[in-house]
Amino acid sequence: MSITSTNDSASKLTNTDWELDFYSRPILEKNGKKRWDLIISSTSNFNHEENFYWNKTCPPNEVNSIWLTKSLSEAIENASIMGYGRPERVRFWRSSMKSIIKKSLENLGIEPLISRRTYSLFERIEYFEKEVYPNEEGYIRGVLAPSFSSQIANEPKPLPEAVRGDSLAISELSIRELKKANTWPIEFGDIFPIRENINDDYFVPGLRLFSENRAIALAAWFSSLEPVKLEINKGRLILEALENDNWLVSDFPNKDAEALKQKFSESRKLANGYQFISIQTDPYIEEFAGFWLLKDIDLIN
């Protein structure tokens, strides 16, 4: 089984990163074996009107780098036909498949990046788990392909002294403002298009870090983290990043922590789970040494 998106554009589009998951799914085939699917999504960015999607079922006895390399080559060829460039980098987060995925990508000269910053992929997996798999023969309710959120959380490490900045603040930006983020002066960071159907007046919570003399250095360090989402846990503001890293940003009094936790919850319900991190030299200057749009996504798993 393979599924692709449609794109009417005849012109060659700019290269984009891909996001990949290769694992078993909640389907039992007629032979009693679990189905294995390769699921690919291009990373959302402002250069593409729609994402490239591709998926293919793998026979259970061919779950190896040979099959995956061949299938990735097929996906790249399909993407090229549709006007998408070859990916230079592919993000994935499933640690148990790390060696197979890394080897396959390296076979094709593509940079593998272990990261949970795969928001388009999470939405694609959720689509299959809600809309596709339950309608297929052999579907089994329950967890057959655990998400990263089910892994044992590592105890958060304090942010290194050198990257804590001079001060920090918890702030909010409106959806209306974030829809213009691609026009902002940003040195380091990663942003993606905001869904158009979200009310412009909804507010998104985030973390602002300020450093008068080291803002660029801070932003470069945060960029290497692949920041995923912010979370309040036991009165602590935690930054989740990379494969399974947790960083302690700050401690809050119980009252403040509960208020921030509520803001995160409201954003998840009303504003697609959006969050942000900004790094600036000064709170009154609208220039960013770093800016990352984040997303708090809960998968069915």
C-alpha cells in the first residue's frame, strides 16, 4: 500500500526536510504478523502550499535496511515526479529503529537527524490511526506502535549556566502575530505555517529569554537542541528536545506553575498546541537572535 499527495505545480519546489517513521501498526495481517508501515511527511514550511506524503507497507520478513533503502529511493523518485526536491535531512525519533533508519539514509547520502521535532509526521500518524487503520481488516485496538510520549521520561537537567541568559519571561503571542512570523528578522530558529482555520485572537504561550551580550550564542546552542515542547511538571518549566532530552528551565511557585499549565492546556485545545521560544537582546527590540515555533501534540498512543 502506498499513498501520495497531489500537487498541480509543474515547477520544481525548494528542497525540504522529511520526517519518517518505520514501525509496526495496529493491524494483524492474515498470517498473524503485525503490519509494518513506512510513513513519510515533508516538513511544513512557507515555501510549500502542501506537504509531500508517502507511505508503504513492509513485509514482516523484510524489516531491514535493504528494504528501507529501496523504499526511500522509490519515495524520492515519486517526490521528484511531483515537483518536490530531494531531502537533505530526515528527522526520526523511534530509538528502537535507529540503526536501520540511519544506515538506510546514509546509504542514500541523506543526513539522519534523531529528533522529536516531527510535527507533520505526528499529524500524519494520527490521521492513519483515526481515519484509516480502524476501517481495515485485522485492526486491533490498543498500543502496538508506542509513541515517544510513552517512553520513560529522563530527569530534567538544568540548563547550562552559559545559556540561561540575563532574564526570562513567560509571555503570549496571538495567532494573528504568529501567522506573520516568516517576515520577522530571525538569526536562528525554525518556524512553520500556522493553520489558517485557527482564530486569530487566540493566544499562544511561550518562553522569552533575554541576553544583552550573548543572545546569538544562546540561540546557536538552542538551535542544536531541536526544541520540541514546553511543559510544566511539579512546578518546573521543562523543555523537551532532541530524542529524549529534558531541560529544566526554571522553577515556579505553585500558583504560577498552575496558571502556566492552564495556558498550555488551553493552547492545546484552542490553538493546535502551539508554543514558542524566543531569544532577544532586549524585550523592546523586535529582532530575534532565535525564534522557534513549538507544538504540543498528544498521539492516540
